[in-house]
Amino acid sequence: MWETRSVQLSVRLPSDIAAQAEAVQEKDPEFLSRVVLYGLTRRSIYEHLRQSDTSETTSDMEVAGPQP
């Protein structure tokens, strides 16, 4: 699929959510890893689409020229 490597993350969470994350990490660390991967993938896609939308808007403005 693709090359992977481990990273150490430190995040500040509300106490109740932190307790749930710790419990999941102990019970099923692979699940927590997939959740983080999913979140980071969504963020990456969003950033990519936002950047491509911005560049397309800039290109459209250059082709159309200044509006009165």
C-alpha cells in the first residue's frame, strides 16, 4: 500500500475525551491509529482542494481580466 513509520503525538484533550482515548489505546491501538490516519487524510484532502480551488479562481480572474 504505502510506506509507514511510527510517530509520537502529544495532544491536549478535554479530560473525558482523553480518558476515552487512553482506554481505546490500551484496548485497540490499531483502531486509534486508523482514526488518526482518517482525520489527517481528510485534512490533507481538504487543504489540497482548497489550494486547487484558490489557484483555479486566480487563473479564472487572469483569463477574464479585471472586472469594472
